Amino acid sequence: MSFLGALPARFRRERVLIVGCGDVGQRAVRVLGSGQRVRLLALTSSAERTPGLRAMGVTPLLGNLDDQRGLRRLAGLATRVLHLAPPPSEAGRALPNDPRTRALAHALMQRAAPRALVYGSTSGVYGDQQGAWVSETTRVQPQSPRAGRRVDAETTVHGLGRVTGLRTTVLRIPGIYAADREGGTPRGRLERGTPVLRESDDVFTNHIHADDLARACVLALWRGKPQRNVNVCDDTEMKMGDYVDFAADLYGVARPPRVSSAEAEAQLPAMLLSFMKESRRLRNSRMKAELGFVLRYPTVREGLKSDPRQASDGLGRGNE
């Protein structure tokens, strides 16, 4: 990648550990390259994934964030850590915190801490802002257990930074989309006839293309400021219904029906409804100024048009 070649020689053979090497993590691997300048490691709980990781130039480390004793081998192993693993789900009970991030932080404290830790959080920590613009200084007000666990993880990450002196960056991520990303598409939603909210009830949503997110993650490993929160989103200013309408027009299919909030409550699943109850517009000036980041896909219009056959739903499901 272009900016990596410009790094000082002392940075060119660092050890980057990716925790949660799923879709975005693997995109970050491709950004970082084949490992000629950076040795790449990934924590995985699945032995079946190890051949694929090795094929990408990554050294797989079998381990589980739910097994704190097994995480001891991570101590002192990496110079930079990208943490993209989600908190555990409720599984029938409302967890107030993220024990996985706490376990990782404990493991990293056992020896010399890495130079930088980047954590992929969610813009859901801001809760409903009734369509207002939101910056990183906006007070968090999580309105769901999953967002509350992300706030706990952010606190753990920055606490580790203050104790050890390592540079921690929290990326607050909205809906992630990409043509080749699993997890639903506007086309599928349109084919199912899933309604959207009428204009008067509709909410603002925020987006980031998966490739842009991966690039931002890598930049933050080197350029993120200490104990800093950064909104990672594109320049889209669009309500959810307008986004789905745009996708419908792009695909040449009928636009979805519009319903009231009350009608949506009766027709739609709880998870989708939770995203339709929060409205905010993220400011990304810190991302651009501090990370020196230039969006490859400035809005969802460019992102969806890059491959109109598919695109993820971008409804906030990526990290929220």
C-alpha cells in the first residue's frame, strides 16, 4: 500500500495482531500487504480457518477471547493490535459489559504493551440524537444492551491506554456495506417487500464502505492520537428510506412501501426496528484531519454504483 512504503524503516517490520479477522479484518490484511514490511498475526477460535489465513500471509493463533488463560500467549507478541471482535450477545441475559475486551486488555498488560491498539466500536453508542449532527465529543447514551457493551469496551480500551501508555484509538463505526460483503443487500430487502418509514417518521442513517473502513483501521494503527475516539463514516447525508429508494432505482425494481412508525412496530422484526428508532448524522472531520484519510467511496451513491449487482443493506448492522 502506498502510505506504508513511506513509513520510517523502524516501522516496516512490526507485528500487527488482528483480533476478529472476519470480513473487515481480512480487508485490512489486504491493505497491509503480504507481510514483507509487517508481520501479520490473527487470533482465531476456528482451526478450520487457519489454512485460509496462512494463504493470505497471516500467522494464525488459535485462541478464544472467552478463555482468559489461553490469551496469555498474546502478551508482548504484537507491536500493534487491531481489535474487531464483537462483544458476546445476550444469550438470554442482558450482559452489562464486554468481558472479551476486558480479557484481551488483561492479557496485553502482562508484558510490554503494544505501541497502539485500535478498537472497532459502533456509532450506536450515541443512541438517538433525533437527526442532530454528532461529533466525537457528543455524550454517549446507549439505548440497547449491545450498545452498552460497546461503551464498556471503549472504557476498557482507553483505560488500558492510560495505565500502560499505549496509544488507543476507538473507531465508532456505522452501517458497513460492500458489494462482496455478506449480511443482507438492498436487493434482497426490496425483493421481500420490506417497508420503510414514511418521510415524517424516517431516520438518518450513516454508512461506510467496507474497503474504506479497512483502510481507516490500518491508518489508525499508525496515525491515531492517544486515547482518541474517531467517527469512521462517509459523507452521505441520507435517511434510511431514501437510501433504500436509491438502491431500488439503481437496481431497476419497485421502491418499497412507506409506513408509519406504528405500522412498522406491527410488521417488522425487533432488530430492524431498533435501528429505525435512532436517528443521527455523524461528523467525520476528525477522521479526515487526524488520520489523513481520503474516502474512496465518498457516499453510498459511489459505493453502490461501483457494483450495482449487490450491496449490503447499510442500515447500521455493521458494528451496531
